Amino acid sequence: MSFALGEAETLGLVGESGSGKSMTCLSVVRLVPRPAARIVGGVVRLDGEDLLTKSEREMQRIRGRKVAMILQDPMSSLNPVFSIGMQMREPLTMYHGLRGAAAVSRAAELLGSVRIPSPATRLRAFPHQLSGGMRQRVVGAMAIAGPPRLLIADEPTTSLDLTIQAQYLGLLKDLQAQHRFAMIFVTHNLGIVARTCDRVAVMYAGRIVELGPVRRLFTTPAHPYTRALLASIPRFGARRETLTAIAGQPPDLARLPAGCAFAPRCPDVMDRCRAEAPPETMAAAGHSTRCWLHAPAA
Amino acid sequence: MSVIAVPEIGAPVEARAQSRRLPVISLGIIATFVLVAILAPLISPADPYEQALRLRHRPPVWEERGSWSYPLGTDRLGRDLLSRIIHGARVSLAAGVLTVLVASAFGAAVGLVAGYYGGRVDATLMRVTDATLSFPVILLALILAVTVGPSFGNVVIAIAVILWARYARVIRGQVLTLMQLDFIAQARIAGAGAWRVITRHLLPNTLNTLVVLVTLQIGYVIIVEASLSFLGAGIPPPTPAWGGMIAEGRDVVTSAWWVSFFPGLAILLVVLAFNLLGDWLRDTLDPRLRQL
Amino acid sequence: MPPPPDAAARHVTPLLEAHALTKHFIVRRGALGWSTALVRAVEAVSFTIEAGTTLGLVGESGCGKTTTSKLILGLERPTAGTIRFEGSDVHALGRAGEREYRRFVQAVFQDPYASLDPRMRVATIVAEPLVINSDLDATGRRRRVAELLDVVGLPARAGTLYPHEFSGGQRQRIAIARALALSPKLIVLDEPVSALDVSIRAQVLNLLTELQKRLGVSYLFIAHDLAAVGHMSHTIAVMYLGRIVELGDADAVALRPQHPYTRALFAAAMPVDLDAPREEITLAGEVPSPLAPPAGCAFHPRCPFAMDRCAVEAPALRTEAGRLVACHLY
């Protein structure tokens, strides 16, 4: 799979469980859990440098500074036995050499930039004393400490209440405008993608099946899976009798069928789909897909 | 950008296969002793109670004054050691199994009720359980032995009366976790009463834990029984009991070492076998119990 | 979509009425648990559910929707207020009456992995309500189970398997089959699809809609996915810190919300339609803890339209634009 991202651009990575979206994020920063999985090929370029060729030490310097990650569960991202201040000072000391009072004031500054009220007092709090939304902001503060060139957010708002989610997404967009980092936003919620992302990649069974600008993908989806997904989502007000459901079950990654992985569930399946996996083709400018419906007739 | 491959599932499956393999040795040992205990009168070469004072402290067959009529030697009253060990298996295994069954049944019941009802019922039952847990088994058995006199029944009672608390604690913990799961609420929504929820939903889901605990505890009880017999508070002579037999050989350990050694070896084998079996059961049935 | 049954025109008693339902919990605090605090989980909540319709209940954490569902299911007893089922007060009927009520109200919960007893076969799970409550013999039960599995789209042989052999979506179908066993008139659906993959949700929602049409069963639908609630419900109730702040026809509440909180909530829901008209309301602050609710209107600290009056006086529900709203703006 391939994609490219520009400065201050947000890519939405959409897919269901088992689609490979979290694995993609981990492989960008080379945190793929071994020995269960390995990166077997390809290139990851950040600002022109290939991350896959770097040594582990170099990667450690890049992670946290140039590439930051925000994960879904803030409670496990934060160590419950250390105060917020102590946890924030660690990356500041490691990456920027700040110590003592300088580190504390920088930490308070960062908390302020994620709009946490009374940041200086909050430094002494422990994770369990904060609400879910607050914890995600703390994680966000640690993420922008770099400041990073790329921020990977893996379902950061899934565990938050709706109104808190809206606050948090607004905050991320503001931070992005300010610091100009690129963002990969992983989610299964197409509504969030519609509002916060510039481009979107739809994943299915470990491959990107469609990639393109948000508006085009949502109005004229090329891949049958994307089309079916958009059609199956309930919408406000237009209370229809039935939703267009996708038949079947998501695939078992250990036993993928030959040919296109979506073939068993595709409403437009052809014989060719079952035999051969489709290559990546352009459906329109900047809009690629993996589907025999869009491939040039062979 | 990058391609990720997940290699064939090789190593992980092997590790699982290892714990899946039946613990043949443990099962073999246990089966042997159980058979021996059941068939004791048939396979025992001699009468375990028959005394032959002229043959006292004869060594096992492979030593100089040994003979095949007493393959493992004789004790201080000339009784054949092998026969006594065989009959002792009956006593020890019966004591172990019976005690554990009684204790686990009662303890599990207490745990189920405490966990299900919660609140004051739980608090009261747990105070009683805690108090029981802190009482030393050996002391109680000694008291019983001194007041009522030592006997098989008293040993079972003395141990069971303290042992149940362990089950109550563990099962209650499990029940508390289970109560959080929706299917319990669903049973109540369907109209199930306490009895039905406890017997049809909670108990089957705690069986794994129970089986593991029971197996692990049989070894412990056998040792306790042996200790009691060793101290003279357990099964009274002349009934062959492994612990008692070790006690009898205490004074002649340097000269007639076999008198204490072979009963001790028997205890070692049985307890080890039960513990290994219990470990295997725990790994296969309920990995969460690993810290036990 | 046929319009919901018009109760006023037909003078039919609503299936379920909640009047001023209140539930308080006493919580122990302090090092030794000496001091107690009162959690007003549900405060004076009233609503009706007509036969064959769906009431959607929305709100964020701490709003009381789970407690409300437990009160309706009879898993908790109200501190005050009444629940009327087909006209009769549920709790005035004694234990037998409550048991009867239970037959007519069933539930499907969120977690497909925790709602089925892992040690029972599916047929036993689905048959359990029948065993406890009906007079059917074993053959009768077997037939009913096969019928129920068929209704939810599972093959009859599914009954012989264990829950772990099914996927999340299939397990929810089993849970629905079990909920239907006693032919209930109301099913409480507490986040029935949130734990399922997006592509499976439509399947289960369609099944629920079809069952409502076929069997005339009512739903109390609780979810944080507002689009799903909007799709499934005829009426929507919005809760905040234990009180209902807006209650009315689903389309009205979802598309033309009146209460500031409802407006913020639906604005945060991020519809997929890029061109759908959308207010940009972002609320400041956190959801307050039910242990320390703000004075007056519970929402006033976060409300962009708060007035002085809001900090002092809690607004009552009054009719505005065809639905009930609790707000001093109206």
C-alpha cells in the first residue's frame, strides 16, 4: 500500500477491526510487535528520509520528536503511578535537554496550549484524577512537545463523550494549523473523517482499497466497499425503512481468499475479482482505487 | 509505503501444544496409587498388621539380610513395609479426597452465596471466612486429638473445617467478576431467581477454578494428614498411615533408614503428581489462576 | 415510513409510562466511609412509549440513561415516581405482578461477548426464559427456539453450538432471539450495535426495524451514535445529569433541536453528509459529576446562552415547537 501526505494535511485512515489500520500506524514508526509480524518491504519517507533504513537508535530519536502518536485509550497511555508533571518532563528532558524549572514551565506551557485550565496545578495531578477528555489533552500536549512533523492519532476520540469529542477535534485542528504537522487520523467513524480530514484512505483486509480527497470520495466513491459503507450508515432525518447492509462478515486475515478480498461480499463482483487481486489504478486525478471495475480493460 | 507480512503461525502453536499434552507421568502415578489403594487387600503381599518380632527392622530386598517376603523391609514390629505402604495409600488418599471434597463443596457454596448477594451477607460471610483462614490447621487437629481422641474422622473434620475458607475466598472472587457480566443480568431479566442463577450460571463458570483448586489441594491435605499422623494427632496406630510410619522410623533413621524413607517417598510421589496435574489443569482450563 | 400510531386519536393507553421517575444512590466517601453523598442518578424523568414505537434515549456519561433503563427493566427500584405498564403501576402489583411485568420487558445489551453464558449452548440460552416462565414442554421449547433463531436469521443448527463459535454480530442476533422468546412488548436496547463492526451494524439495525414492523414490539433504544438513534426512533429524549432536557418527535429533535445542549450534541455528532447544514457549537468545560450537580439548571456552566436566571432556577419542561424543552430561553 502507498500514500503520501503533505505538510498540515490530514489523512483519514478508515477501516473496521482487522483492516490493518493500526498496524499501518505502527509500521510507520517501526513499532510493529515482533516476532508476530515484520515489515517485509517498501519505503517510509519522512521529509525525504527513509525511516525503514534507520537504525533503532536513530528511530528512537525520531519517535516522540518528529513523529508523535496519540492512542485510543488515554488511561493506558499515561502511567497511573506518576503525576502528569513527571510524565511530561520525561520527553522534555530526553528530547530537549530541559531540566528542573525550565522543564516544569515548558510542561505548563504545553498544557496551556491544549487548553487545560490552571495548567500549573494540573501538573501535580495524577491520571485518575482527570476526566477522559482531560487525559487525552495531556497525551496531546506530550505529543506536540517535539514539535512533531507527523502526528498519528489512532482513534483518539472513540472513548470520549460526543461533546468532548467535538472539543478535542477542534483542538487538534487548531494545533495542526499552528504547528503545521501532517496528521494521520485513524477512525472507523466516517462522520469525523468528513469533518476533519483532507484526504482519506479506506482499508480492507490489510490493503488500501480507495484513496482520495474527502469530498470526491464521499460524493463519488469508486470502490464498492466504500460505496456500501457510506450507504449503510444511518443518517439524520431521512428515516429510511432499511439501511443498505453489507452481506457477510469481515474477512479473517489468516485465511484471505485468492483474488480481491472483498469479492465474497461485493455486490458488483465479477469472475475476474475472484481470480486475481486488482492492482492500484487511478479512478480520477488524485483518486486511486483497487478494483477491477476501474481498471483498464486487460 | 510499507508492506507488512505476518509469518505462518509456527512458534505460538507449539507452545500451546506443549501445555495441551497430557501430563502422562502425573496421571500415571496417580492412577497407580489409586489402583493400589482400591486393590490393597488383593495385591498386598502380607498382612499389614501382622507382627513378627523376630523380623523387626529387616532391610529391603537388595540389601544383605533382605528377602522377597518383605521387599521394602520391615518396621520395628516386624510388619512388612510394602504392605503397610499399600494399605496406607488407602488411608492417605481417602483422607485427602474426602477432606477436599467436603471442604470444597462447603467453601464453594459459601463463596457463591456471598458473591451473589453481596452487601451484608457478603460482609458477614467474609469475616467468618477470614477468621477461619487465619486459624492454623495443625493446632485445631491437635486440640481435637487431645480432647476427643485421634481418629480418621477427626482428621477429616479438623482439616475440612479450616480448608473450606480457601475455596470460599477464591470462588467469591470469581463470582464477583461474573456478576459484572451481562448474561447474569439477562438471567434475572428472564425471571431467574437466586437458586437458578447460582446453580445454572455461576457454578458452571466457576467449575474450572474449582477443579484446579481441588487438585492442587489434595496434595496439601495429604501432607497435612501426614504431619498430623507424624505428630500423633492423626490416624492412630496400628492403622498404617504414611505420616505415622515416618514417625515410627524417626529414632532409627540412621540404622533402619527404610522405615521412614519409603513412606516419605510415597508421599512425595503422590503430592508431586497431584501438584503437577493441578498445574497442567490450571494452564489448560484457566490461565488467570497462574498466580496461585 | 408509516407515521407512528397516533395515541391521542385512538385513545389507547400507552404501553409504558414513566412518571417522575427518580433514583438516588447513596455513596460512601471519606477514608473510613463515614460521610455519605447522594448521587441523583435519575431525577423526575417522565416519558411514554406507545406500542410498536421506539423511544431513543441519548446523553453522555453520567446522564442517567443506563440507570433509567435499569429502572424500566426492574433491575433497580425507583426512589420515587411510578412506572405504568398498560395502565397499571408496576410496583404496586407485588412480586407476582412484577414477575408478570418482567415477562413483557426484555433487554439486549452492548457487549456481545458478556451477554451470553459461555458454558451454555445457544439453544439453552435462548430457551431459558421459556424454561423459567412458560408452560411449554421440551418439544414445545425446541420448536419455539427454532422459530426464534429463524426470525433473527440464524440457521436452526446454531442452537447446538456454543457462543464462542459465533461472531459479534451473530451473538447479538442470539441475544435478540433470547429477548424475543417470551414475546415481550418492550425491549430495552442498550447500545446494541456499538460493539459491532460498522459494516455489520446495518444488518442488525435492519433486523430490529423489521422485527418491530412484524411483531409490533416497542423499543427503548439507548445509544451514543445519534444517527442510529435518529434512524431507529420515533421519539427522542435527551438527558443531562439525570434530567430530561428535551423530548419530542425524533425528526424534530434531531433536525431542529431547541435546547442548547441538544443543539451542541447533534452538532458534535458529525453527520456524514458534507453539505448537511450544521451548527458549530463547541461546549466549554467538562460534563459535571453527578455528585456535585450545578445549582439551578444543571447545564448552565457550559451553556453558551446562559442567563442569570439559569444559575438559580431549574427550568421545567414546557412545550415549544412541538416538543418538550427544559430551558429558560423559552
